Amino acid sequence: MSAPGKTEPTQAIARARTGDADAWGELYREYAPAIFRFCRRALPTREDAEDATMDIFAKLMRDNRLLQYDQSRSFTAWLYKVAANHCWDLLRRRKTRQDKETEDFENVPLEHPDPNQLDKLIEQRTSEEVRRALGKLGSRARMALVMRYYSDMSYDEIADALGVRRAFVGVVLLRARHELRNALGQGGALAAGGAS
């Protein structure tokens, strides 16, 4: 997310909208590292994340998507939403038949993992361990978590991006948090006394 006190790049955006290449370069240098980190969490490999980051900025520039940006909102949040939609489209295209996750909703155990417990678990792990654990999840579960916790998208935005009813988003997130907690628990750090 944007750093506290960081101002929105309104001048660079205005110049980029007119096709100013220097302004595009400025926006890319400023925001590409964060978008890459987001894509790296959402996609299976580093190469996928690098390609996606380039594609996102290329598409923004080529289609002049900046015209769709509402300047009353956070630019970073808007960019994360664009990235989330791009990554989800990539995953969907790659695997046209989704792994029947929506049909399993009736069988989901609605045990509520304490989100704070998950936060603590994530804090105790390296980003590499968290990335590996995210990689073990199904693509829908992984994207839901990444959209919610790394780009702070609302349930409505997640439902829209994933193409599911809003009512399913909570269940998808609940299940994804449960799966992530299990994947992180398999790392053995908790068993080794890593919990305080």
C-alpha cells in the first residue's frame, strides 16, 4: 500500500494520460515493484509475475486505461484492482475448467479461524514461506486472499473479479484462510516452538 503521507501522483497521471513517456516511466518506477510483489503472491512463478507486471503497465499505456482512473480514489488501490483482475484472468485462461470449488460450498466446514492467529502465523514466516503456502492453494482461494489482504479489495470487488456471487466471497475467504493456515502449519515452525 502507499506509504503514510505519500501524495497521489496526480501530475504524473495527468501527463501520462496525454501520452508523455517520461510520466509513464515515472509511474512505472514508482509502482512496478509493489505490483510485482502483488503478482508474485497471486501467480505460481516469478516469471509469471514479471510477465504480468510488464503486461499490466503495457496494457495501461497501450489502451490508455488511466482515463478510467477516478482521481477521488487512491491510485495504488486502483492499480492493485487492475492487477488483481489481470492475474485472475491469466489464471482462469490457463485453467479454463475451474477445479469445481464452487460445487464444494455445501461441504465447507464453517469453523472460524481467528484472523489474528493467521496474521501472527504469517508474521512469523518469511515471505518465501508465505508464497509457497499460497502456492499450495487453489487459484480461486489464492486470488481471494491476495485481493482481500494485499490489495484491500471489498467483498463486492472480489465477487466481481472472481465472477461469483457476493455471498460466496466470505465462504471462499474462510476456506482459503483455513487452507493457508494448514499449509503454513505444515512448515513445522509451530511444532518447533515458534509460537510465543
